[in-house]
Amino acid sequence: MAKGVMVVQSGPVPGREQEYEEWHAGVHVPEVLEVPGFVGARRYRAVDGDHHLTIYELEAEDLGAPLEELRARSAAGRTTRSDTLRTDPPPVVRLYELVE
């Protein structure tokens, strides 16, 4: 089974930081962790407070499959979106596989 991480850089809409934190920690991350293949998550906030980094741990035969499932759930309205998520610039998502 392959292991990897999905790294997401995002941030809150200015002035809505507390709402963003509540949605991200209390709703978004738990929903992502319901997707098969996502096995853990760690959240970080930049010292300046404007940028956030979430590192999701993955274990799957095909590391792209959990991300595809997450996108499908989002497209089907099975994940909770928030208008507190800054979209300009949009979140940056990168998928990395473990190199041993």
C-alpha cells in the first residue's frame, strides 16, 4: 500500500478568521477524513495568521483515488463549503508520495 500526503495551502477571507477556523477544524477536516484513504491530518497557521497549511496523510493502492473521491463528493454536494475560505488566490493542493 502506497503512503503519501496531500498538502493544502489556504486561508480565510480577511475579517472572518474565527469562522474559517471553526468550519475548517470542525467541519471540513472531519469530512475529508471520512474519505477512504485519508488517515490523518495536521493543521498549521503561519505566524502572520494569513496563511494556513493542512497536511493530510494518505494510504491507498492508488494515491490519486482518495483525491478523486473527495472531488466527486464535493461536486455532488456531499461536502460542506464555506464562504469564509479565501478563493483569490485559490487554495493550492499538492499530492506527494512517500519515497523510501
